[in-house]
Amino acid sequence: MHAAAIFDLDRTILAPPSSERAFFRYLVSERKLPLSSLGTLLEGVWRQLPHGLVALTKGNKYTWKGWSQEALESAGRQCFDDLLRSRIYPDAVDLIAEHRAQGHRIVLLSGTLDLLLQPFAELLEVDHWIPSRLETDSRGRLTGSIVGAHPYGSGKRRALLAAQRTHGIDLQESWAYADDVSDVGVLSLVGHPVATNPSPELARIATRLGWQCIRFDLTSSKRED
């Protein structure tokens, strides 16, 4: 069994806005987002509405319906190089390096798109990364649906438990870093939960449970406990 350091992406490694929101804005600013994507986004709202708020907001990937996988991956890589890379917290990079030096497995666990998470996984040299994976049809076109589990909320907790079994992770000897109240399920699984740039609700929970809280910003290389 191995100790691991499990990191969320948005607001934990990456400064706001979220990777998917930044990607959408990037495509709009570069005039690379076709009008059809707005139509499929509304289609997703209609389809996901009966499944609740999480499915409607976090699980709605219909914006990308009809895109070729290759084209969207290329656009995602360009967005990472042009924009997202510069929004990574230096302290997060240092913290990952510290864990790696201690022999801990590095796990990147996020509900963001696989094509957006992969460049972070490569840059940070993580051992395992668990994203939302987009479904493609026989022509290599995206359907707007997610393949497998959506790593958000309870789905993220289930994904970590699956990774524990697959990769031999000792959760009681592991650390988890995340920012949102939806991550309480993941944070409560590990022996060393760390609320990172926590939302007000998560900060209150962390204080009540005695969890460590840290905050990063882009202008300082000093962590605040």
C-alpha cells in the first residue's frame, strides 16, 4: 500500500475561473466556438434538468456535442499553453514536489474534462489522474455525454475508492487537497485532509473538524496556514 497526495484542480492548483469556464471563454475570445455549441449547450440544459442541479451544471458537457475529439483536444492544449499554465499556483507546484520527494503517489482527481486535465497531469508528472471522460461516436465525434463516473461530489468519492483498490493507496496515510464543500466526501476519506483555498462553507466545516486550511495566490510563494 502507498501513501498518496490527492489534489483537486480548480481553485486548488488552478486559480479561478475554473478550467472549463476559462476554456469556454478562451474559445469565445479566439472566435473558435461555433454558434452550434450554444445550441447544444441549451440541449444539455433540457436533457439534464430532470437529473438535478449537479447534472445540470457540473455534468452538462453538451457544449461539446458534435465536435471532433481531435479538434477539441487540440483547442484544449492551445488553451493550456496560452492561458491555463500561467494560472497555476506556484505553491501548489512546490507542494506536489514536496510530496513526491517523500515518496507519495501524486493523484489528480477532478471533474474537469479529460482533454483539459491531461496537460496538467503531464506538466506536474502525476502518477494517476482521474477526469470526466467524454464519449465519442463511431466517427470520432463527441456526443455530449460522459463515459463512466463523473468525479464530482459523491462521484468523486467513489472514484477515489476505486483508485484506492486499483492502485493500492493507503487512504489513512494519505493527504487530500480540495476547495469546495462538495469535496467533503473525499477529504473525510483520508488521514490528512487539507481545505485548500476553501469556500466559506468548507472553511467552517474544516474549522469544526480540526482540518488544516491553507491558501494560495498567484502573487506569493508563501503558504498561509
